[in-house]
Amino acid sequence: MKIFQLTAIAAAVLALPLEEGIAARQTPSCTSPKLRKNWAAATATEKQAYIDAVLCLPTLPSRLNVSTHDNLYDDFTYIHTQLSTPQRIHAEPVFLPWHRYFIQVYEDALTECGYTGAAMYWDWVADSGAPASAAVWDPVLGFGGNGSASSDNSPDKWRVVDGPFRDLRPTYWSTLDQPDPHYLSRDFFPAIPQAGFQEMLGWQYDQSVMDTITPLTTYLEFRIQLESRPHAVVHFAIGGSRGDMGPFTSPNDPMFFLHHTMVDKIWWQWQHDDFANRKLAYEGTRNDGLAASLDDLMPMLGLADDKTVRDYMDTEGGPLCYTY
Ligand SMILES: *[C@@H]1O[C@H](CO)[C@@H](O)[C@H](O)[C@H]1NC(C)=O
Ligand SMILES: *[C@@H]1O[C@H](CO)[C@@H](O)[C@H](O)[C@H]1NC(C)=O
Ligand SMILES: [Cu+2]
């Protein structure tokens, strides 16, 4: 009897951590997902709260141990640039989940700054007919607009002279080798009527382009087309050669996160078009030549913990809890 009891207790004790472990992994903790909104559809109060939180990031301490900057705003640019030289987060399968994770780390940082909403996106497909007039560039409740040659910025950078971010001073430009503090810059690709080029290359990310990408059925093809076409074109359309959105230091421009949240939304929609088959659809060859795996760790270099791709495939499970 005693032996039986002891055995039963021992078995119960042994079973406990195991079951707790399974429960921790399986419990759906995401009961009320945050809704990520289109900037153009957000209220003035929501927009102002978002802008205020972005402006607070340079006042928070860096989480990295580098001598060239000391604030959280520059951390995002630093990490993104460091992981792009050599390339570990673009032009390979991890592009989509890594940027999904990066946006979440950014949203969490905005939350530290008192923001209670979710990340927001710029719907550049909807605005592709007149991208330069989009609500996101509003000088009051937006990100300011195109840059212009300015005597108080280096000549190779066109300063954004309107909007709430006109006094931002990102530390890096294009490289981490040498700090290059400058005002936030943009270089909207101009219209070239003779060539039939509309402003900001809008025809390269309009609905007809998306209609050639979203029907693709493999993650391999879908990721390549989404990354190399509209994602890349929008970076260039905003950043050109004299703006922050061009080089790998692009998280300097707060618009980076609205652009990438749109990219994430397109991936999310693609996953949800056939969620049973696409929730964990992930494949391709990594830049180091190995086959990509859901167990690959996504590096965050101290800005946040490294996490597996698998943890970031479902936006309403694991560490994520949002929807569109
Ligand atoms: C930060 O960097 C300095 C200089 O390289 C080093 O001495 C120090 O140990 C580092 N601290 C941490 C917490 O890594
Ligand atoms: C952006 O500003 C630059 C510099 O003033 C100008 O050359 C370019 O045409 C502008 N782009 C658009 C789309 O207005
Ligand atoms: Cu990137």
C-alpha cells in the first residue's frame, strides 16, 4: 500500500512538469488579438498617440552595448543594418518572419513609451494611383512628406522639413562603420512624364501587380516575388538615393514600420487564404546554403531574445497576438 502510494505520488510529481510544459506550449493565450489598422483609417487620437510614442523612442536607453549610440531609436537601425552585412535577413526565406518579429519588438517598444494601440500599416496598394498624396505623409497627423535640399543637412541627404519627425536625428547612414548623424531624409521618386513614369513608381505596387503575387501557392515563390518586387520598390520610391528608406539603415524612417506592417499583412492574408496548409508554410534556401527550417533561430542581437521561425508563423499564437 505504502509503496503503491509512493509510486503514485512519484508518478504524479514526475508527470507535473511535463504536463505543464505541454500546456504552456498549447494553451491559446491570445484571446483578444490586437487589430492592426490602416493608418488612413485610424482616428486622430490614435495617430497622435502613435506619433508621440515614436518621438519617445530616442529618449529611452539603448539595449545594446555599443559606443556609437545610446538610445533605443537607433537600436532598431543598428540591428537591421548589422544583420544585413553580411546578409542574414533579406533575400532568403527568413525575410518575412524576421521582419514580423522585428515589427513586434518595435510595437512593444512603443508600448514602453505609453502607446496602447497596435502597429499600423500604409496600404500602398490602395494609394498606388497617387502615392505622394497619401494620408501617411500628412504634415500634422502623419509622417511628413518628401525631402528637399536643406542647408542644415549633408548635401547627399534630402531633409524632411515638415511633420512631427522633422527634428529627428538618426545616427547612422547606410553603414555602421562611422556614425553620421543627420536629419530624417526622403527622396520620393519623381514623375517622369516623357518616360511614362508616374510619381513614386506606383504602377509597380498596384492591384494588378498584387494579382500576380497573391495567387502564388508556394511560400518559396510568394516570398521571392513579394520581397523583390513591391517591397523593394516601395523602399526605393520613398528613399531614392538621398533618403533614409533606401539603404539598410532604413529603420531610421518611421515609415519603415508602416511599410513592413503592410508587407506582413499581405503575407498574413496569403496565409489565411489557406490557413490549414499555409500556417506553417516555410521553405527555401538560406543565404548560408542550408535548407531553411521552422526551427531556425531569428537573431535580434540583444535588442530582444532570438526566437524560432516557428514561433512567429501564427499571429494569434505563441508570442504574437494580433490580426488585420
Ligand atoms: C560592454 O562593452 C564594454 C566595452 O567593449 C565591455 O567592457 C563591457 O563588458 C560590455 N558590457 C556588457 C554588459 O556586455
Ligand atoms: C521629391 O523632392 C525632390 C527634391 O525636391 C524632387 O526632385 C522630386 O521631384 C520630389 N518627388 C515627388 C514625387 O514630388
Ligand atoms: Cu529589412
